[in-house]
Amino acid sequence: MPPYIIFSDATLEEMAAERPSNETEMQRISGLGEAKMKEFGRSFLEAIQDFLATKTQTGISTNGSTYLETFRMYQQGYSVEEIAEKRELTEDTIIGHFVHLYEKGENVDIKKFVTKEHIRKVAEATKTIDPPYRLKEIFDALNEEVSYGHIKLALSYLENKKVI
């Protein structure tokens, strides 16, 4: 069945422009009700992900493809260090990808990358600082003992859990 039979051109154009990477993002697309999401949502998400992966593999960068590639490597069991090395990116960039993916609702276990102790320390530091929280202020409040990457991860976790 051709895609335009399922969704209007406007809905398809919005999917192409937004390139949703999960069901939450997909549900924000106009013209995609609950019934169509249940019946066709997963298929369209997979098609978008396959498109981004194909473009990445051929060396063409597309919006969202770098996060998707990091996510695929994470799912294959690679560590932050291994992903950074294989992708020729910094570990801080990969940590930034995980923060982005986690905040977008992807199934990323953020606690694999940051300890409970770091989360606790960052939570304590935020009590002494007025929002918006700046990494440098938290870094200084923690006597430079917690890296910027771990602060980013902890903040993301705390915000997700509505602790801060």
C-alpha cells in the first residue's frame, strides 16, 4: 500500500522533516492518531531509522543520524570509550549523545555511565545554586571532583526523575 494512502502528504512531509526517533516524538506528528500510531507507527519509525542508518553508513550526515549511530553501538554493547574511538569523536561528545537520547525517551540506562555517588553529589550541589544550572558552577561547587560529562549525565537523570 502506498504511504500516501495511510497518511496525508502533509503528515509524511512532517515525518520527513522531523525524523522522529521514538514513539513519543512520532505521536507529536500532525495527522497521526492513536489508531494509526498503533497500526503503522512502528513501521514508519523503522523506515526512518533505516534511512538514517543507511545515510550514515554511506558517509552522508543527516539530522539525527549521529545520535542514531551512537545508539546502535550502545545497543551492541560498546562502551563510551569504544564508541568514541570507533566514531573518532570525543568521549564528551558521546556522553552528550547519551544525554540527548535519554532526554528524548530512548531506552538508555543512564546509570551505566554515572554513579549513584555522582548523582547524589550533583543533586546536593544544585541545592546551593540557583537555576538555570550551569556546568561550571556545579563543577566548581564539587571542587572539580566530578567531570563535566558526569555532571551532564547526573543533571539529565535528576531532571528526568523530577528531583531538580
